[in-house]
Amino acid sequence: MKIRRNIRKDILSVFAFRKSERHWHIPILAGVSVGIPLLFGYLFDNLPNGILASTSGLLILYIRYAAIANRMINLMMCSFIFILSYFIGAIGAFNILAAPFILSGYVFVLNLLIRYFKVKAPGNFFFILVASLAICQSFNLSTIPERVGVITLGTISTCALAFAYSIFTMKNYSLADEKVVFEKAKKVDVGESAILALFVGGSLMVATILKLPNPYWVPVSCAAVMQGVTRRHIWERGINRIIGTFIGAGFAWFLLGLNMSGLAICIAIILLQFIVEVLVVRQYAVAVIFITALTIFLAEGGNPGQAAEQSLYIRFFDIMLGCVIGVIGGWILHHNRIRRKLEEHSITT
């Protein structure tokens, strides 16, 4: 009976809704940040570039509750890393066999920087996402400057929105609040970065060997699961992501099957981003339903017919594969004995 109660308690904890201290206007801000580039792309009859630029809108989630100078410097630093992530991914796409090694090396360096500068949640995830997306696209050297420029315009739009938001929401503002102070880590765990890099790059290698048509879902899912802070948390995220993805792929298939217009796709992405930010801090499994639909729109929005046909099958298999690899990587990363060994190889700064 005790074992049954514990199992029941574990299942309920996985699907429980949690309280959140996040300000109510952050989901609205995220929706607007993603929506501005989208609507500009629609107005100028270039929705694919609008969707690409809208991925930069996710940077608004790195905004800190700090003085405006601190807030903007932090966001601009994240913008630079975001642009660099896309550029390295785009360059790394020159060879499908070299791509996993390039992604692995970049994730290693990226995680060291994220840990050193103590970048808070969502941490390294969106940087890995955009690098994975870029490295899995067809390599075309002549289009890289244009695509990087589109990403850069999206970051400019996000920073401008963040500055306006900061001006209108600041309270008791004074020049004394504008001390620019950044906290840096005293130790950086090299072993953690090495394991994360190994599994994210390795997941892309597995996807490449299996010749999956959209291999970027595998490293992205692996990285998402490995964001967990404990072995239990990683296991929960893996379960949540698999169940949420299955339902979310069906939801995306339904939406894309409606043959929506460009404007309708823009509105759908904005609403999905809003819903995701409302739910993600409260119930990850339910949020993944809408995260799945959102990412399919962002990655496949230019070809909705193909995405609708493939989303239920290929997407779900990719997520399953990435989650399994991520759970294995997370178990190794948070194994007590391995963790102690990793801490011995930390770099003191």
C-alpha cells in the first residue's frame, strides 16, 4: 500500500499545477516581442523572414528585475550570444558529419560562459535551440549574411521593446539605482559543460546517422530535458515532454490543417507564445502541448502542408529520441559519485 501511495504521489506531482511569482505582464510582453517581427514580415510579404526574426523575440525572457542599465546590458549581451549562436550554427552546416562536433564544441564553450556569468533561467536553452536550428538547415554561404541580419533585426526589436517596458514599469527610479554590477561565479564546472556538450552533440550525431528529416528536434529536446536541476526533475521533464509533445503534435496538425492565412499564422504564434509563458512556470506538461505547436509553427510555418502531414509521426519520434538521450545524460550528470568527480575539475575564477 505504501509503494502504491508513493507511486500515486509521484504521478500527481508530475502533473500538479504550481504557483508562480512571475509578473502577469511577462507573458503579454513575450507575445508582443515575438509578434512584432512576425507582423512586419507579414506586412512586407516576407513571412519566412518574419518567423526567423521572431525567434529573437524569445530573448525577452532573459530580462532581469534590476536597474535599467543592468537590465539592458544583460539583454544586449544575451542578444550578442543569440546572434553568435545562429552564425556558428549556419557556418557549421557546411558538412552534416562535422555538424555534431561543431555543435558539441560550441555547447561546451557556451555553457562555461553561461555558468561564469550566472545567466538565470532559461539559461543556455534558447542559445542551443537557435544554434541547432541553424546547423540543421541547408548550407548556403550566400544567404548567411541575410539570415544573420534578420536575426539581428529581431534582437534590436526585442531590446527596444525591453527598454520601453522598463521605462513604463520602473518605480522609485533614481540615478543611484543605475549601478552596473554583474555577479560572476567563483567556480565553473568544466565536467558539467563537457557532459552537456557530449550528449547534445551526440544526439545530433544519432539523428544524422538515422537520416531524420528534421534532426534539430533531437538536440533541442535533449537540451530541454537536461535543464533539470536534479535526476528526479530530469525524469519528470522527460515524461512531461513526451506526453505533451504527443498531444501538442496533434494540436499543431489540426491547426495547420486549417490552411490558415499568413495573418492567421502570425496571430496563432503570438497567442501560443502567450499561453506558453502563462503555463510553463505552472505546469510543464500542459505547457509542452503549446510549446510543440509553437515550435512547429516557427520551424515549419513556411510549409504548413508538409508540417501537418509529418508532425504526428516524425516530430514525436524525434522528441522521444531526444528525451531518452537527455534522460540518460541527466542521470549521468546528476549521479552523486560522478557529480563529486566533476566538482574536482572545476575552474576557480
